Amino acid sequence: MNDFLVAALYLFTPLDDFEEMRDPLKSFCVEHDVRGSLLLAAEGINGTICGPESGVQAVLAHLRADPRLEGLKHKEAWTHRHVFKRMKVRLKQEIVRLAVDGIDPNEIVGEYVKPEDWNDLISEPDVVVIDTRNDYEFAFGTFENALNPETQSFREFPDWVHEQENLKKKPKVAMFCTGGIRCEKATAWMLKNGFDEVYHLEGGILNYLEKVPEDQSLWKGECFVFDDRVSVDHQLQPRWGEWVPEEARHIINEDTDYETGTREQAVAEELKTATS
């Protein structure tokens, strides 16, 4: 039976006291048998948690009891066991690391596109569709005709954009990512860099897979996730690494920490070691 609820969540909101929030939040999660990884920064919260439904709902209610997090949205999936080994709450400079000063989605952001409207948008001939995820994620699956930036870290995204000849004329752009956080921040950066028409998939791929029937879907393949499920299919069912593309095998191993926010760091460290 699928008795464990997985909740992916994020919200850009000012959290001046984020450092003080860590220990009480971790204790609350542990008390409710909730595991996962949450990132806290001055710009907000990001992460994925898993546990019994009652425990996960208690954590979500606990977070939303803070007026600053009242608008926190999450996406759900179900599984038969924990998908994390422990609970971690980390303090970060950013809840998703772009490493560019002055980028705040609360100040400027692209136009949100609901999953039900996404197919029409990305089918327009003048729209450039960009997958803002990393290359190993792209290898599991993506939308039809999406560009692959071939990045190994989100921090590489701005340089990739500057290098693309087909983006120098600032065309209409539609972007997407797993849960919406990377493409949301990417739209803020692009608007500040001269792009006028920038769109992003509200709630990311996970929201699209939930809302759009598979027979109407333009998604091809599976969706990589940052936990022990490795990827999910169009019904959001876990795949547990039954199929792993060759491009991703360097990170799918016994030593990889699958918890949210750490896999990207693990990959970066692995690449640094391999090229040093």
C-alpha cells in the first residue's frame, strides 16, 4: 500500500530569521516521522519531505502557520516507504543557487502558465522552449522540442543563455523545471537581461504530469526526482532506478546522497574531482 506521502514545496518569501527557524523545524519533522531535506535562506524555503500522511500534513500546517509561509504550495505523490534516510534542514545563501546578485522573483518574474495551457504555448512556432534542469535530468525525459542547456549546475544557466545565438534576438521563451523553482528564478534573471516575453510552467513538470492526461501529454520519458525514487512516470509512480539513462549513471550509485539539494552538489564535487 502507498501509505507514505511525498510533498515537494517551495516559496520565495523574505525570511530574515531563517537561521533561528532551522532547529525547531527539524525537531517538529522528526517528532512526526517526517524525513527529507528542507533548505532555508533569506529568500525563502525549498525542499521535499516524506512520511505518513498525518505527519506530512502536520509539517505543512506548521509551516503555513507562519504568516510569511501562508501561501506555500506543494505537490504530492505517494509511495509505499520512506524515500529519504533522514531529516535535514540546511541553511543556504539561496534556496536555489543561481549565484547572481539582485535576482528576486518577488520583485520581477515571468508569466505563470498553467499545465492545461502549456501544450498550446510550447506548440507556437515562435516560442523557444528551454529545460532549465541539468543534463542528467534532461536525459530521463523532457518536453518535445525543448532545448537542453547541458548544464551540470543551475549556476551555469546564465552563461549558457549568453552563448546561444538563437537567443540573442530575445525571442519569446517558455521554461520549465521539476517543481517550478528553477524556472521561476530563471525568468527573473531573463527579464533583467532584456527578455520581454518570458513564461514558465506553474508547478513544474510534477504539476503537469498530475494535471494533464497522458494521452494529451507532450512530455516524453520519466521525470528525475531528488530522492530514492530516482524518477517518476507520468502517473507520478516511483521507478526506483529501474531504468537509468547512460548520461545519468555517473550520479546514480550507492554513494550518492539522494536528498533534495545535495545531489547537485554531489555531482559538482564528483566533476571537480574528475577534472582536477
